[in-house]
Amino acid sequence: MKNKTTDCDRCDDIFIHEEVVNEVRKNMPNEETLYDLAEIFKVFGDSTRVKILYALFFAKKMCVCDLAAFVNISQSAVSHQLRVLKQARLVKYKREGRVVYYALDDEHVQQIFEQGLKHITEKKQG
Amino acid sequence: MKNKTTDCDRCDDIFIHEEVVNEVRKNMPNEETLYDLAEIFKVFGDSTRVKILYALFFAKKMCVCDLAAFVNISQSAVSHQLRVLKQARLVKYKREGRVVYYALDDEHVQQIFEQGLKHITEKKQG
DNA sequence: TGAACATATGAATATATGTTCATATTTTAG
DNA sequence: CTAAAATATGAACATATATTCATATGTTCA
């Protein structure tokens, strides 16, 4: 097999199911959207950040220092991760004096979380 | 600041909100669960895999070759990614002669997908 | 059985990313 | 203003991972 990356040279120069591929392509969200979607999930896809998100989900808001204590990594590491979460808009923050409090940005975060947990638990018992 | 990783030495040797941390910790799912959750999202967190998942979501089932054509990467790369998706149980497969068809494993995948998309689109218009 | 096709897999490489260390920035207290 | 506390950030390092190339495995058909 040729292993080229152009569409026409796959599957021995013909599609097995060309219509299927075309149909899927026709209805596809644009590349950028799917890329952004992957980026969002990538942010969820780290155990440190998952713990942070869980803590914020449960406690509503927490300061950086408490998050570091909870997750049990350095303040610096938490801060770096909070930046990632901030950029992905999964988290928002508010300064109160010297302390900065973080909180979940919206309810989607919670729902994505819950679906993920369901997936795990249902698979385990199955 | 000391930057140690033991709980008691954070925030200048005291917690700012020790009760908060303890409360969150008390209700936390076990480490393994949160780790597994992160692993699931990690699998979602790649644009190639997102495209594959989207295609399977839309077309119900597809063979490896068509997926390679659709995503526009090599057959080998798709195959490697399908293995990752398989291991995470996001995808199931069925051999029909020479051709192997892949499909989404369950409905959570779809719901996680949709929540993710909502997050993106709502943020964009906001 | 052997050739051709569809898929899977191992090794290698390049790139991305999480953590730490050191240090900068911001804010309050004195 | 200065010191100290809370947080943020840059550089470096280690690790993870996505892709490709080469090749193996499994399947059908002549």
C-alpha cells in the first residue's frame, strides 16, 4: 500500500466508500472548530488540572495556595496550570487583596466532567 | 516562598483556608478515578482523534481506509489512533472480511462532544 | 498456494507539555 | 517607602505522544 496522504491514492487508488467520506466531509464543522474542540479536551486531559477543576467544582472558589495544598504540587506548577485553564476559559479569577480566587467559568465544565465520570463508571461495572 | 510539596509548608506554614481544603479532600473521588477521567479527556484532546470521532458520530461506522482519507493522514497514523480510541473504549470495531469497521462505543462520547462544542460556540459569541 | 489488499504494529524522530527552580510582579502591613 | 506574602512567569529539563517508515498480520480471490 502506498501510504500517501492525498485522498485519491488511498485504498489502492479508489475509496472503498467514497460517498460515505464525501457525505461526512460535507457536514463537517470547519477545521478550526474541531481543532478548538480538541484543544478544550486537551486542557481537561491532565490529572493535575482535573483535580483543580474538581476542587473548584466542589468548593465553588479557591485561592492558588489552597489549590497547591490540595493537589499537592508546587505553587508554581498550580499557577502554570491555572493559566492554561484560564486561557481555555474553563476557569475565571478574582483578586481580593493579596489573594487570587479561582472558580469554574461556566456550567459546561461541570457537564463535561459528569459525562466523563459516567463513561468511566459505567464501563467499570459493565 | 518555600515551594515545598508537603501540605503543611504551604502558604507560609499555614493554610489560608485549611477547612476548605479538608472539606474538598473529604469528598474527593479516589485518585485513580480522577486519573482515569483525565486519561479519557486526553484521548479526546487530539485533533486527529476528534476528527475520527466526528466522522464516526456522523457516519455511524467507517473502515480504516475511509477514515484515513477523511482525516487526510496515513493509514498507519489512523490505525495507531484507532488503537488509542479502542483502549479508551471510545470506539468499537467489527471485522467484515478484509475490512474493519469502527464505530463509537457509546452515547457518552456524543454527549461529551456536544458539551465541548457548546462551550466553544457560546464563548465565541459572548 | 500465492498474490493482492486492508489493517496493525514496532522503531525512530520530532514536537508538545508538565514540573521545578529561580525570579519577577503585585499587594498589604508597618 | 520597605519588607513580606501571594501569585505569576521564564528557562530548563524530562517525559509523553503523534506521525512516518518499514514491515508484519490477516483475509480474499484466482
